Amino acid sequence: TNIAWAYSVANLPRQDLFNKGYVSALASNEKVFSGEQLAQLHQWQLWQQELESGIELQGPLQAKCRNAFTSRGYSESKLQNDVVGELKAAGLDLDEEVLLGSGYRIDALVKVGDGRRVAVEVDGPSHFIDRRPTGSTILKH
């Protein structure tokens, strides 16, 4: 699963590697995957959907992967709390840590006057290594 996740981060589609045979092998080994591996497979599945590859994890495994991904804890950084605090101080109406259909969370979803909503994502230093986004940050954006 780590290799599939790495290909997702690098955005290197490989239909010769990630095909129906790969998905079948994943399904037959589903019980040996850790929560972290299942979460990585969820991110890989999202990437496959973005590519419109037609490659889908089988229903039960797909649900298990999404559940592992969405049930992971999240933490709010001081920077995130400061930004959200300033948005609230400016009188903006917002929801925090909004769970999206993809399984990702948005730091804040600001409601603007005309009914639209604007997502705010605060990426502080922990989202970068040597000024480059981490793999997880790349996949989220």
C-alpha cells in the first residue's frame, strides 16, 4: 500500500501496476492491512477517481479504507486557531473542521453573504519539509 500511496503523491499513473488484478490482490489481503495502510489506500482510491481510471476498490474494502481515513484523529495547530479566531473576530460565520465527502477535513468553511461557502485551509510548518509540501499535504490539495 505504501508504494501505491507514493505513486499517488508523485502523481505517476501506472495502469500496468494499478489494475483490476491489483485491486483483487488488495481485496484478498484486506485482513492484514493496518489502519494506516487502509487510510493510504483511501487516498490512493481518491487519486484513481481523480484520474478517472475506472479502477475501484471493492465495496467492503473501499468502505473500510474510508472509515480508517476519516476516523483518524486530527489536531488543530496554534496557527490554525489564530487564523480561525481572526476570521471570527472579523464577524464571519464559519464552521470548523468540516468533514467533506472525500473524507478530508477543511479547517474552516466560511459562509459568505450570497450563500456561497469558502474553504479555508491553514498549512503551517508541519505541512512542509524543507519548504516543500509533505506527501499528505500534496494529496489533500
